[in-house]
Amino acid sequence: MFLHTALTDLYHTPDDDLETIDVDGAATTIDLAERVIREIAKLPRTNNIHQSRSTPTQKNVLARHHAGF
């Protein structure tokens, strides 16, 4: 998913600078992203997901995820 305020002709050009940032649009986009993440977190978890061997770091991320972080 790629959330943005809008793509313009200045996007990623030398003229794309601080003055071209849509601050209000960015705040709205961030709020939307937060709502989407919170709704995904509410989805029921199933046990039929195939889990491969995880590295210790991946295990920590999974444990934090399941603990609600």
C-alpha cells in the first residue's frame, strides 16, 4: 500500500523542497494509515498460517505483534 497526498511534477526533482510539502495532506494521510493499521490489528487471527523458521529478531517481532505492540 502506498499512501500519499498526491504526486506532482515536482516530486523527487531538484525543485521538490520543504515549501512543496502538503502538511495538512500529510497529517490526513498519517491519520488514515493509523486507522488502517488499527483495523487490520482487529482482524481475527487464524492458526492456518504457515510459519517458517524465524531468526531471533523475527521471533521478537512476532512476539511483540501478538502481544499487541
